Amino acid sequence: MLDELGVTMDEISVSVFSRSAKNLQVLEQQLARHEKNVRESLKMIDARRNHALVRERLAFDLERDRQQQLTCNSDDE
């Protein structure tokens, strides 16, 4: 049957391996894009968390300063 088609088993094997290699390349590219997206998402999450921590710290510092100012004002009176 292969002779009728003019194909050898080696050619079939090469074709199968070529397709498999192409599929693996596509899969590796998709995986690389996914990993990049995950890294970028984690960076954004970290940035948001850091901004939230900075806001909390600033609010704490402002409240502490306000309390100190109130204490100083009451001591002056």
C-alpha cells in the first residue's frame, strides 16, 4: 500500500516527528506567554499591595501627628 502511494515508513516517521515538533513549539510559545502574563499579574498585585501599605502607613502617620498636635495644643492651654 505504501509503495502504491510512493511513501516510505521513514517519510511517515519524519512527517509525524515534524508535526510533533511544531506542536511542541506552539505549546512552548503559549506556555511562555502564559508565564509572562502570570508574572505581570503578580507584579500588579504586588504594586497594589505596596500602594495599600503605603496608604495605611501615611494614614497612621497622619493620625499620630494629629494626636501629637492635639496633645501639644492642650498642653499649651
